[in-house]
Amino acid sequence: MQTDTVARPTGPDISRDSRKAQKKRSKLIRSNRTSASIALVFLCLLVLIAIFAPLVATHDYAKQDYSHILAGPSSSHFLGTDDFGRDVFSRLVYGARLSLGSSVIAVSVGLIIGLPIGLASGYIGRWFDVVAMRVVDTFMAFPSIILAIAVTAILGTGVVTAMIAVGVVLIPSFARLIRGQVLSVRSRLYVDAARTFGGRSWWIIMRHIFPNSVQPVVILAAHLLGVAILIEASLSFLGLGAPPPQPGWGAMLREAARSADGLTVQVIAPGAAIALTLLALNLLGDRIRDMFDPRIGRNQSRRSRRRAAARRAEPTSEQIA
């Protein structure tokens, strides 16, 4: 009876495959670094534009000129005008200030409220953990935009209300992440030692638990900045954000879609601003995650040692002679 045998890879083949996999990972890490550097430069430029918006803008964002309604790009209006004759470029610049500022404040609100909830839920446990997590699960059961619309329906429309609504949407994400980190840290030996020596709960949390749980929070905050911008733009698009004539990227999309015919600059400019900002924040968040990942650091240091050993092993010109 004849049986088929499957050839298994030998030792050199396995090492060759592992080297190829390591090279692919190295290329991917270098690509992520380059993308993150470009994203960081873009975000820094965007922040500077938002801060110095009065100097960058060429016109008053609220000034109406009915003689130049829906005008195309020109030397006086770089991105044309909208249906009220307002300069699109100036409104885009001031919209960056509104969108970035709203997202930063919203993420701060979610962090400030979600942080103590997660810390207390993970450290205290028992009935407080059960009640807090059931409330968090209830909030997370709703889509983010639906929950934000519900909050604005209760509190009313406006810039401050939109910030609060987006912050409320982000609270469950921070609370659940921090709770998970606290659950993994509170069983460490140094935490048990602090309890044994009579440390108070609040001192243990602030001295031992919180510092060892903060890294994932930074990564999540970077990603949620993009989520906050998207939700704020969605609320403005629905008319629940900043009231006219305050510029917002979502409000600009709504006005352009209502009056523009086809894909014009008035539609493309705010849409591209939202898309590029979200892409840059996601790339930067991925890079921050890689920086905090110890496995990537160990692999990079191991490759550096291999390269140094290979350079030392290469014969010099004197040895060859």
C-alpha cells in the first residue's frame, strides 16, 4: 500500500521564511512611521491655521456678497463662494477652529466623566460595578449619532450643546476601557503590598493603579478625536450644531448640498477637510499605539543588535589585504 508523504520544511527554509516575515514587518513599521509623520505635520498645520484663523482667512466668514453668489475659485476667492456670497476658504479656516475645538472639548468631557467611573467601577467592584456597567452597556447599545441627537433634543441646539452631546457619547468608551485596565492592575503584587501597609483606596488608585492604566487611554483619546469630529459634523449637517452664520464643516456640507449642482468646490472642500483630518488622527493614533507596544520595541532592538553584530562580523579592508 502506497502512502503519500508531505515534505516538511527544513531548518534553513524555516529561517528563510522567518527572515522574510521580519522584513515585511520592518517595511510595515517604517511605512507606519512615515505615514504618522505626515499626519503629525498635517495636524500641526491644521492647529496653527485654527489658532491664527483671523490672519489666515482672506475675508470675513459671515460677510455676504450677493453679487458673487456661487462663484468659482478665483484670485479673490480661492475656493469660490457659497449661496450667500460668503468666501468658502475663510469659512473653511474658521470651521477648522470650531471643529477641532469642539472635538477636543468633547473628548475632555468624556474623559473627565468616564475616568472616575471606570476607576471606581474597576477598583470597588461589587454592586457599584454591576450598576455602572449596566448603565454603560445601555448607552453603548445606541448608535453614537442617535444618542447625540437625543441629547441635543433634550438640551437644545448650539455649539455648547453639541460639545456636551458628543462628550456624553464618548463617556462609555473611556469608562469601559479604564475599568478593564484597573481590573488587570489591581491584582498586581505592588497593589496588594500597598493595601497590606494600610494605604488608603484613593492613594492606591492615584499612586499605583492610574499611572499604570493611562497608556491605553491616550491611544483611545487620539482615536476618539476623529470620532468626535465626525459626530459634530453630523450634528451640524442635521442643523443641530452651531447656528448660522457660524461656520462648521458639517454645516458647510449641508449648505453646499442644498444649493450646489453636482460635485463643486463648495461640496468637496469641507468633505475633504473632514476626511483628511480623520485619516491623520487615525494614523497618528496607530503610531501612538505602536510606540506603547512593548513587542514592537523588543523586535526593533533585536534587529538593531543583529545589524550591529553583522557589521562587526564583516571583514575590513585590512583583513582582506
